[in-house]
Amino acid sequence: GQNIDQPTEMTATEGAIVQINCTYQTSGFNGLFWYQQHAGEAPTFLSYNVLDGLEEKGRFSSFLSRSKGYSYLLLKELQMKDSASYLCAVMDSNYQLIWGAGTKLIIKP
Amino acid sequence: DVKVTQSSRYLVKRTGEKVFLECVQDMDHENMFWYRQDPGLGLRLIYFSYDVKMKEKGDIPEGYSVSREKKERFSLILESASTNQTSMYLCASSLGQGHTGELFFGEGSRLTVL
């Protein structure tokens, strides 16, 4: 079957760096997405990786290794507003999105 | 500013009632989707549509139906609500052919079935 794994919850300190991992086993691969979802709000798009390597976008970076079935989202200079759930999703060979359960990130002062 | 609007943020219904959840997008997107989001689970696709009057079953279509009479509007219908349909329902849209590209989500409709 198809599976996306990410930690359920993580805690980090304001100003620090945190890495949220996502591992996947899917039928084919057509890209990996990261979304951010604040409590009670809509998920919003953060990043898309289809080739191996690191994509940097301001304080957020996303890394992909297709051979390892692995991605991570790196958040630098953490701010309180980064407290949210982070959703990993993989597009399979049928262009269907397979979603992880999300990682709830708690930022402490 | 792009927007996906869901008609109701919170609904409480009784078992057996018919429920309509409406979603409107103002981005002229071809693709629209209905997901449900439950604690500890990833988003699960109920139905999607790539064009007006077109619909495709997702992973969990049982107990649901959809309607897309206009490009901007995609409705989710629960013909006879049951308690196991208590959930957060998210509508999304995207541009382009097929299920590709960035999804734009609505704020969600939290449905409680008593």
C-alpha cells in the first residue's frame, strides 16, 4: 500500500531551527508537497519538490531524496507564528495526492 | 487575492438529514476537490472534478455525492448523514489539467452529526 510517515508532534524554541521529516512509499512519484495549516484555518502551500536536492524559500527550505523516499522541511529562525501543523503530500504515478497525517509544531518562547 | 469560500464553517445535523456543503472559487480553476480531515489521519479525497458536470470518485466516496453545474461551484451532498460522517470537510481547487499543481483550500466546514 501507499504510505506517508511524519512525526505526530514536535516542539522547538523561538529563534531556533527545526527539521520535520517525511518518508514515503508510493506507487510512483510525481512530486512532493509541503503545506502549512494553522489551527482552524485552511492549509496553505509551502513548497514543491520533484528533483533531488534542497529548495530554499526565505526561512523555509525543503529537501528531497527520491532514492531514499525521504523529504524534510527545515524552518529557521523560528517565530511564534510558525506554530502550526505541517502536512507532507506525495503525488503518485496516477497524479493522485497521498497525504501524511501532519506534524503539529509547537513553538515555545 | 485568490479565494475558495465554503458556505458554512460549522454545522450540526441529525442522523438521516440531508446535508449540503457548498464551495465557490474565484480563480477560474478547472479542478475542484472535496476532502475530509480527521485527527491522526491524512487528508482523504472524497470526490473531485476536472470540469463542469464532470465528477470522479476519490478514495472514500461512499455516503457522498457531488454536483458541479458551474465551473466555480462544487457542492458536496450527504444524502443521509450518519455519525461517522462527523468531520472537517475541506474544499480545494487547482489550475491545470489533471490533479497537479498547488491546491488552494477553503477554510473548512466542521460538520457534527448527532
